[in-house]
Amino acid sequence: MASLPACDRPGERPTPGAAPASTVAGGPSVVFLGTSLTAGLGVEPEQAFPALIQRKIDSAGLAYRVVNAGVSGETSAGARRRVEWLLREPVAVLVIETGANDGLRGLPPDSLRANIQAIFDRVSELQPAAKLVLVGMQVPPNYGRDYSRQFQALYRDLARANDAELVPFLLDGVGGVADLNQPDGIHPTAEGQQVMAETVWQVLAPVLEEKRER
């Protein structure tokens, strides 16, 4: 298994906000709540995987507007604090990518689980019609086998309990592959972002198609 990425850099301050990945106006939004992996740290905004997802949406003739709400260095607690602000406007699909920085800091899996569940609960309260997609993360065995197993399993369990779709591992095929990561060995290159976009799209595309048909 690939190493867990450190999704922040010393001295770097998270920048709040949600930058649209498209200028499509009026369509329902697909919001990506995430860390620097979602924000696209080290690549151009149009090379980050949410922007690539927007291109796939456009090519498929789907009228959705992607919003990249990734923040470098954010933990699940930060995502929990931000989600209500992101839900001020109608959201068709919320894609939740969080936990990498929690794992890096050795946060107890139960704390990560509680923060993600709180995000789900808030969405259910404020926008019950929104579809949820949870993006899984993994940590390597050197964090301790029990910790690694609990960390990986909580994403599956939460997705199942909350009727959310699951992307099993965002960095599948990218983590630990030198050519697909920047010199820091942490953040994907533009090519790595393309692989991540394909991984997410396999799960997200059917969700968008289903919502269009309703």
C-alpha cells in the first residue's frame, strides 16, 4: 500500500473558500469538500481532478457545475466546521475527501469517524436531497496494522450506514508511483490528477446520471 500523503506544508496556511471549477451558471452544483489532494496543490487549477471532472461532465452533456472546495492542510474537524457554509446554496452532490491529514497526525479513527458522520448529519438536516459520495483514504501498515485496518474500514462503514457512494481509495494507482507525484513525493502531478479523476469518475458518473433521470 502506498504511503499516506502529508497534505500540507510547513508554514502553509489553509485558504478557505470554494472556487468554481467551471463558469457554468445556473446548473446544480457538485461540491468537492477536501484537502490539498482536491485543491490541486502544486498544479494549475485546471489540472486538479475536480476541474477534470467538470470536463467529463461537460463531455457527457450533463448540466452540473463543479465547485472545488479543497483546502490544503485541512483535517476532518476543519471540514466539519466548513460544511454548513458550503451548504448555503443548493448542492446536488457533495463529494467528501477528508482524513489524510488526520491519519498523518495519528488521530484516533473514532474521532475521524465522528467528524465524517457529523458532516453527513448536517447535510441530511440542511439538504436531504443531496447525494453523498465519500472518498476513501488509506494509511500504510507502519502506522500499526490495527490502526490501518480501522482507518480503511471506517470509510466503508460510513458509506454503507449513510447510503453514500464510496470511492474506495483516491490514490489508487497514484500513491507511491514516483512518476505520478511531485518531487515532494506527496502531491500528485498533473498526470496523477488525471488518474485520480478517472478513479472518482467511475463512481460519480452513475450518481449524476441517476439524478438526471429523476
